[in-house]
Amino acid sequence: METNSSNQNSTKPEKKKPGIRQWIYAIIACICCILFVLWTGYWGVLILIPVFIDIYITKFIPWGAWRNAKNPAVRKALDWVDAIVFALVGVWIINTFFFQNYQIPSSSLEKSLLVGDFLCVSKVSYGARSPMTPFSLPLMQHTFPFFGFKSYLDKPQLEYKRFAGTGQIERNDIVVFNYPSGDTVALNIQEKDYYLLCKEAGNAVNQNSQLLVRKANNILISEGREAIKNNKNIYGDIVYRPVDRRENYVKRCIGLPGDTLSVINDVVHINGKATESPKDMQLYYFVQTSGSGIPQNMYKEIGMSDEDIVKIGAVDFNTDSITLAMNPNLKNEFMLYQQVFPKKDTNVEYLYRGINMTREMANKIKSQPYVVKVISMNEYYREINKLYGRKVYALPDVYPITYDMEVQPGDFPALWIPHRGATIKFDSDVDYKVAAYARCIKNYEHNDFDYRDGKVYINGQQADSYTFKFDYFFMMGDNRDNSADSRMWGMVPEDHIVGKPLFIWLSLDKDKGWFSGKIRWDRLFTSGNKK
């Protein structure tokens, strides 16, 4: 009996002693864990150190016991589960703390960054944020593809914290950030800013009313919000999204915390001084021509996209008087055009509207022998306003959209950008200050805010001032006349900042095929932060 017992004991597999490789792995994992804790301040992560030691050295817990499963199908399935979980955790860590891929979806930064550019965005440059919505699926911003349900859990929501970065946002940096106005979304019309959508709906309600009275913007927005809420067939459900689950936007940082920013004649002014415009800044232009007009190949020659080309409108200055008489609106339009673009002594003349170009592209067009005159669209609007002595043309939606004012195209009224620790006093221009900063105080810094009878109430108490908790930034697109940016929806708080584009790792031209130049090879691995 003693012999059998000793034989049975001898057949038990002995634990292998950890080799040098296991010790190296354990030491590297522990050092990475300690460095991560020193960087983030998340001391609870230190609990992983004994886990790493057990995985590589002591092996008290059978972490890989499933690999010994007798059923090969079960073993194979668990192999896949292990690989997928490991990959998802790795992707989540990289995307959250270090780098993220981002594709340029719109033309708001052309020609600096193009539609179809894929960017490697560094979160370390400005400091990574701690996860505010910790339970979310990696590689999904807010919605599960195809099925349309949320890719995250609303709770818990963690407090905003930013870790140390390698630098800070500087003026003219291109920055990726969460869209501030994307906190509320109408699911059936997600491409539109919810607050502007409320204003449009309020205008529609007002126009349909028998009592046509001009109402203040804040009243229109309030009425529009109710109209949207009560019309789910058109607008769908109204949902709220946490900060880090809002859409990612990319723009150029024009205004820094503490700046007073304005735009005059398409030129940005900081603290009253004009700044240099980005090299590839685009504006819409009017081009007056003689003869046969602009040949189609000219647009491609100067580098215009198909999307911009189809938006170009042309007016024939030789339209007969009968056509004009039958269409009063067209006649009025002609009268305005001909005051700025007087007809020359040629048989045929055209006026092209909405040609989206950089200064270099405009100069190429201007040098053509058939071109009579080239001016920016905003310059045209200013000329008309000057001729009539009033705002014939004014921008419809200028921040703050709840404040009633007329701003002429190409301009933006002076706006002070708050910085952390700065105090604003509600002692003068209270209506404007409330319109401009209520969103910062209420939505971004999470205070109860009310304004009634000319007095401000914060967290239930009457307040004569407020001290800001965050830094704020003013973002604009280089494609100035075709960019929804801070001029419409206001400033970007620091907790919305995602990161800095490092380089373009892929660039695809949507106007071309795979065998006709779809890949823009000359843009690969070039800077993602073009000045």
C-alpha cells in the first residue's frame, strides 16, 4: 500500500520554477503599473502588482486553467474569448490614455486638413483625461453600429481629471475636442446642433401663428424646444450625452483663456490687434467674367473638390427683361448684383457665386484673361450694407444665439474668453453676459442658474459675480464661410479637450477611385497640425 501511495504522489506534475523571462515580464509589468499610478494618481491600480507577481512568479491562482479543458471546442472558444478580451482591454487603454484614430468628416478645416484624412491624435500632448464614462465599448463613440443603441452606460459618471501632459494648447494649434453643444441631441436629426434646431422650430411656430409678433431669440428657442419635444415623428427622442461621449470635432484654436476675440472683415483680432490668418484659409468668392466664363477644368486645376464645385451658382448678366419682369425676386437680386458688379461692354457676362477658395486659388482665378472682378462673398455683403446704410445682409446665428443682435458677414463681435479663477461681475451689460456665459456656468460647470427681473441667481442665491472653474478656448475652422464653430455655439471648456493631431497616417480622396489617385500619397505621415 505504501508503494502505491508513493507512485501516485510521484505522478503529480511539479510546479515549474519561474525562469529569467518570467522575472523580466513581472518586473516590467510592475514598473509600468507604478509609473501609471505616479502619472494618474490612481493608487488603487497598485492592487495589480500582486496579480502580476502571481501570474508570472508564484502562480497560486490557475489563471490559464481553461487551457487544460478536455473538450477541444471549449478550449478553442475560450482561446478566442481570451484573445478578444485582451485586445479590447489593450485598445481601451491606448485610446483612453495615449493615442486615438480620428477621421476628418467635413471640410471645415480645408485646405489645411482634408476630408478623408486619418489622424493619429495624441492624448498625451495636452494630458489625457481620466475616463468620465468608464463603462463604454472601445472604438465606439456613443452608438453601437447597425443596431443604433448606446455603446455606454450613463452611470457611474466620474469627476473630470486631466493628467500631466507634454505641453499646453497654443494659439493656432489644431485640436480635437468633444462638441460642447452636443450634450443634447434629437436622434432623428443628429447632424444639426440641437439649440439651433430649437431656434428653427421656434421660428416655424411663430410663422405659423396667426399673431405675427417678432419674439426674442430666447423665447423662440424655448418654444422650439417644446415643439421638438412634442413631435417625435420628425425629431425622434431627445437624449443627453456625457462629455466624453459627445461627437469629436476638430478645429483650430484661435482664442486662448483670457483673450478678448473679435473678427473684423474676416480677420481675427485678439485683444484689439489683428492676427495673421492661416495660410490655407478659405472664403467664398464672387467672380465676374466675360466671354464664355470659367471652364470646368479650371476648378480642378486650382484644387477644388467635387463637393465645392457643385455648390457654385452662375448668374447670366444677359438675362432678358421679360424673365426678370416675371420673377420679382430675381429682379431684386439682379439689382443688388449690378450695383457691386457693373456690366462691362461685352456681349456675354457671368457672375459666379460661392466659389470656395484660398487666397492663392483666388489669385490664380484673378489672373485669367476672362475674369473681370474677384471679391469675397463677405466683402460683397459689406458693400451692399454700405450702399443701403443698413444691414441688408446679417448673419442669422451668431453666438450667443439667445441674444438679439445683427452681425454683418465676415465679422464677430468682441467676446471675452474665461480662464480658470477669473471672476465676471454682473454689474453692467447683464443681459449680454447672461446670454454669453450662462451656458458655461450652468451646463459646463454644473451650477443651478436663473436670471429673472434683471438679477442673476446661482445655486439659489442672488449673485453679483461668478468665478470660473475651467479654462475655455475659441475654436474656428480654416474654411471660414463653411464651418460650424465657436462663432455659432460658443467656447470649448477644458474638460472637452481630447488631444492634438500628430500626423496623417492615411488620406483618401472621396472624389477619386482606387486606381485613379484615391490615396493621397503626398499627405501620408505629414504633420496633422498644419499652421
